[in-house]
Amino acid sequence: MPTPGGDRAHGTPAAGVLGCTGPWRPGARRRRWIGYGNAVRVALVLPPTTLQPPLSRPRHAPHYTAVVAAALRDAGHEVVLQDQTLRTCDLQRVVDDAVAARADLVLLVHNDYNREFSTDVLEACAAALGEAGLDVAGVGRLAEEPARTAMERIPSLGRMLFGEPEFSARAYVADRAAGGDGRVEGSAWRDDGVQLRAQSAVDLDDGPIPAWDLVDMERYGFSPHQQAGDLVYPVLASRGCPFPCFWCEVRVRPGWATRSVDAVIGELNELHRRWGVTSVFIADPTFAIERDWALEFCARLPSEGPAGLRWSCMSRTDRVDLELLQAMKAAGCFNVLFGIESLNPEALRLSRKNLDPATVGPAVAAAKGAGLETIVSVMIGLPGDSPAKFEQTLTQVIAMEPDFAQFFVVQIAEDEAPEGGRTVSEWDGSRFDFWGHVWAADAFESKEQLLALRRAAFKRFYLRPRYVGGRVAAMARSGAVGAQLVRAARGGLLALKLARGERP
């Protein structure tokens, strides 16, 4: 199977500089450029998650960045993608690599799918890239006010492209190539303060297939319980989420928007045609927000999509029922993750999760009855929660007997902390599974207590004799014992790392 990646994924520069009006030397301010035929060379730079060792490798591939790269390339521009989250936490190397790309424009990625970067890291990168003479703008999937806030927090950044980023980035590069000032829809700039131009409504069906050939996909990996055995590619059937959970990175993004069933099935076919993809993760924060859409997708996928496609997804227990779950199974879904976070009604209310805990048990049972693997995701330290109430949630989850469970601490930006708690760590991008300050309700004593509860939860869930025996029996029934053993070993290693508070 062809595999995206290779030298192009690491930003190896091609000879020459498109769009330069004269010679250029590293460290010098670029001359004003006008692209030859309006085609220019663009470097997309994902900054490190931290500028302090050790290097932290995210689990999720840079989905939005790959979409922006594809949009620019489809418009005729040359694109270099430098994914520094995989390569270095050294600022000078980030700058050296960007200089070596010999690009007319540098787009510094502000955020990506399930990924936020430290404002300090972004400010340092933007300042250093600008001092090296590079023409830098930020780009990210941000709503208008978060884009304004980002500009205020990153003073060395002169421009920010926001909204649905493939559309704003494509318009910005085209305008700059034509000699414009780049003040396009979906852009922010500085002119007596921060000024913004809103992005008009866009049709996500007009977006491109992500440029996965520019991403070293084999260096990213989903949790073993979400991986059918081969390389998994993410697909977004929709973006955003209408549920306002206070910790979720979706809170600063534009609102929920969906693609058509035709567009999603078309992307699945293209992934199979280009790269032989047979396993995907429907990466929507909440699959089946629209039940009719999900039922149509499941009805059409077996006959119109790639043969033998296997997929997993995330959803809520109040968005599914037995009919839908059976349709998902028939369409190739093998695994569904339910982000329940807690079974404490007060914690769910204060977290703005808006979930009735009474829906959890029936949904897990229905998914298991439909033949789907189930994952339950729980958070530790939520407002209104306590160690004793978390233990009650854990006991109830174990009684439901999902196939897998995962446990997270809360990580958020410091100024987004709700009342009734406080941050208990510095900003951290090198541990856990998310980024930000670890936050805990007042009933929790410290980060150390949170991590101890997490370790104990993993042990209590996965080391039960009943659970171990059940997984062995499931492996034997699968008919692919070797593959399931590998999956179990990888899952066990991941659980051990997460229990220690390490990043995978």
C-alpha cells in the first residue's frame, strides 16, 4: 500500500524560490514578491508542543493543516509542510528549517484537530521567524473572538487566518500573490489595534481531500482499541460540536457544520484509491448529531464506499439507539467511543456537558448488543466532583462492562478555568493526552492526587480477572488471534504509560 510521508513530509526544499524578484539570503528581510502566474511557495509550520525537552509526539495527525496544504496545492501553489511536533523542540532548528524551505510565505499553525499550542511557544516561534526575515501569518480553525484573542496574546504575529482555514488561507495566498494586502475574509491584522474581516458562509463540500502525502502518517497512531490493525486515516464528516463542554478545544472553534453524505463517501473512495486505505476513524467530536444523516451514511456506505472498509467513531450516549448502532455495525463500524466524562449529575451540569447519565448504561448495552466494541471515556477532577464521587463513577462504569475505558485529567488554558476549582500545574504539552494547565475541582488536593486516582482507575478496570478472561475469549472468537494479541500488547503498553501520566 502506498504510504504518505517521506522527505516531503519533513519539508525538504526544492531548488529555486518561486515568486522572488531577486536573490535572497537567510536572515535578510524578503523583498516584496509577486508570484509568477500567481503561484507561490508556502511553508506550513507546525510548532513544537513545547520548547523544552523531551520532545512530545501527538497521537493525532495534523488534520486541518493537511486540508490547508491540499487547498493551497490545488490552487496551484507549491507547499512544504514542516511538522516540527515530530522533529524538534529547539527553536533555532524550527527557524533554520523554515529558512531552508525558501518559501514566499510562512503559515504558522495556531491549532489543529484536538491540538492546542502554548501561547508562549507560538509567540517565540512567530518572533524568531519574523526576525529571520520570513513573511509569517498564523492560521488555525478559530472563531472570530478567539482569533482576536490570539492576536492580542501573540504580539509578534501580524496576521491571523481564521474560520474554516482552508478557505481563508487560499484567499489570503491568492491575494498576496496578486499584490494585495491580504485583508481577506477570515483574516485579522493590526491597524490601530486588531482588526478582523469575518468569513462568509462556506460549503465544506468545496474543501479538498487532505494532503496526507505531506504527513508522515506512520509516526502518528490512534489508541490500539480504535485501530483495526492497519494504518488508520482520520476523516471529518462534520466539524465542531454543539455541546459546550468547558474543557474541550472545540469551544474556540467555529460552530458545528456538516458535510454531505456524498462528500464523505467520496473522500473515503479517494483515500482508498490514492493510498489503499481500509481503516478510518470518523474523527467528528460527536458522530450522529443528525440521526437521519448517520442512517443515510450507513445505508449507502456498503454499496457506494470502499469494499471492506472498517471504521470507528466517537459519539454521545444520548445520540444513539439500537437501530442506529446496528446500522453502523452493518456499514463496517467496529468500535464506538462514548465520552461520558462522569456519571455524577452535578459534575455533568457544571461542566456544561448537558448529558443525562441515565442514557449511559442503555447505550453501552445497545452498542454491545449490536456487536460493536465500546469505549467509555471518563475525566477526573471535574467541577462538582470529588475523589469519592469519581470512585462511584468508576464502579458504575465497571458494572456496565464496556470493552475499554480511558481516564483523563482536565487540561485547559488558565483563563478558561471555571469557578469551584483551580489550575494545579504549569502549561504542559509533554505529558497526558492533551495540552494546557491541569485543572481540578476544589475537592481534589493536587495534581499528584489526580494522577494517583488515574493510575488506580486503569489498574482497577483492566486488571480484573473477569475482564482479562473476557478479552482472551474475545480474541479467540475473533479468528485473528495474532493480530488481537498485538493489539492487546499495544493497548496494555499505552495504558501503562497513561497511568504513569506519560504521553504515548
